[in-house]
Amino acid sequence: MALVSVKIPAALRSLTRNQAEVKLNAGDVAGLIAELEKQYPGIKERLCEETGQLRRFVNIFVNGEDIRFLAGLETKISSGDDISIVPAIAGGGR
């Protein structure tokens, strides 16, 4: 298990008692999400589909790398890693 800081986007802070960053222990991203859900009930359904897979519009970065290009939810994390949850932003030009 690793102690990591997780940056929480503004859209999810109501679930983390308005904390912009939380510290958690986990060994991989799936464990991190499970620990987030344990401490902040309701957050997992905002991050994951019913199947357990990450929602299409949610990105999780470990040390600046999108987990979709690493090992997905099985991406290992180490103490001191920088974890960010970032909602995808849609938009476009005219």
C-alpha cells in the first residue's frame, strides 16, 4: 500500500467535504477508487460505470500519465505519486 495525494476536481468536492486534495492508501488505481468510495460514499458511481470500468468522461492521471495508456485500473501506485482526477471537457469552435 502506498500513501498518495489525490487531486479532486471541483465537480466532485461536494462528496469529499469540499477538500481539493485527499490522502489515501492504495496499491493500484482500482484500490484507490475503492478507498475513495469507503471514505467518501457516492464518489465511485461518479467515476465508474456499473461494470466497474472508468466512465468515458473521467480521466485519472498518475504522475501526469493517463491510466488509459498505462495499465488502466490496474495501474500500480507508489508512495508520493501524484494522482489527479480530471473530468473530460467537451467543447468546440464555431
